[in-house]
Amino acid sequence: MSSKRQKGAELLRKGYSYNQVKQKIKVSKSTLNYWFKQLSQKEQEKIKVFRIKNWKKAYKKHAQRIKGRTLKKEKQTQKKAAQEIKNISKKELFLVGVALYWAEGGKKNRWGLQFSNSDPEMISLIMKFFRKICCVKEEKFYMQLILHENIEEKKAINYWAKITQVPEDQFKKPCYSLSKSSKKIRKKRQLPYGTLQVRIHDKKLTHKIYGYVKGLKSAGLV
């Protein structure tokens, strides 16, 4: 076997494509194919498997590079958009708070308010709305956590107490929830601190916010 042919076979064994081998040893594709077919069936199968394996690795690296560039562009777009929002006025906080309650708040209880979410930033924002716009007294807040079995109760309460600035003694005993479909299996990184329900017992404020929501629903654009 010629040295060039040996080199070609070795490159194929390493997973190089016909085009890559052709560029390295300067032979035609038909010649490479002929050399390949002169190898034993067992050797051909080994090369095929190895080439497919290498192709998958190369494709994965290529996909990761594309994903990296895409994520970088997405972050740049988000950063630029975020800079368009500065400090919000009291009027804007009022409208944002009403919209948030419309989206995530309970609307059937005649006696009290309930806002549920697992996003700490959204919870922080609605707490600003309740405190600065609705002037809710601190003792009127009480909290209820909805947890899954993989969540440590004390750690979750401590986490949400810091986020909301509501004392831990105003947190009720957490409820535990587990859907039948999960079969008691849930990844720990999903809802690591559970879902928080912010509750306020204030009938007058309840119907006032319900009214704000109705007003927002029917509001026209200027």
C-alpha cells in the first residue's frame, strides 16, 4: 500500500471527511472512495461509526457557537431595552400595580386580596404598590407559601421574609402541593422557594382594587 493511500486511510479512520482528506493529500474523491472500498468490511464499518461520531461532536460544537452568538445578541438587545426604563413615577407604579393584580391576583374573594407568584422581583414590585399606593399597614399583610416536598420550609420562609420585608411570624403554615403527573418527582431548581401568596384582609381596599382593575379594562388610549 502506498504511503499516500496509507495516509488517506489513517485520516478516514480519524473521522476526516472525503473533502478534508482530499485537501490534505491532494487526491480525487473517486480515488479516496476506491481506497475506502479496498478496506475490509469490518474496517469500513469502524470508519463509518467513527466518522459519524466525530461529525456529531463537530455539529454540537458548531451549534454551541451559534447559540453563544445568539445569546450574546439577545442579551445586548435586552440591555439596550432595559435602559429605556428609568425610575417610574407614582402614577406609573399605580398603573403597573393594577395591571399586575389584574394578571396574578385573586378576584373572587369579597373580603380580602390575594396575589400569587414565584418571581421575587414581581413580588417586590407588588409590595411597593401595596405599600406606597394602597398604604397598606404592615400588620395587615399575611403570607402563605405553596411548597413542594423538596423545599425546606424554614429556608423558604426566610427567603420570602427578606424579599417582602414582612416578619416571619406573619407567615402562615405552608401548604404542600404536588401534581399527580409529577409522581413525586420534581427538579430542585424549579421553584426553589415555592410560590408566595400575599394576602391582605381589607374589604374596602379589596373592592377598590377590583374597581381599579375594571377601570383599567375599560380605559381608552389617549
